[in-house]
Amino acid sequence: MKPSVIKVVPKAGYLLELTFGNGEVRTFDMKPYLNTGLFSELKEVSLFNSVKVSFDCIQWTNELDFDPEVLYDLSYKL
């Protein structure tokens, strides 16, 4: 089981700084997803910056979310 997201900070260039329950801080690049379905809405910077932790994952105000396992597996350590 992968660790839960406990903190998310949106960064320039559509990057997310994620802190996981195991203490790791990792970066997730959203750019590859911005031309996919509803995730294209996140090109709007104010919407992208609305990201928050919701339970053990992240969610935006338009209700899009990302699973913590995907975030952990596809992110990299700072």
C-alpha cells in the first residue's frame, strides 16, 4: 500500500509538490495530463492552484482528483 498524500502545494509549470504520510516530499508533473479529457480544464492557472488534499488524495474545485498510488508512483523525489 502506497502512502497517503498529506500536503499539496501547486508550483509554477503545472508541478505539484506532494508530501506523503511517510514523510517523503515528491514532485508530480501535471503537464502530460493537461490535454486529456477534463484535466484540460486545469490549464486555467487559478483552477490548477485550487488543488487541496481530500482524504488521502488530491482534488481540485472542479472535483477532479488523483489517486495517491498514481501520484506516488509517477512522482519523483525533490
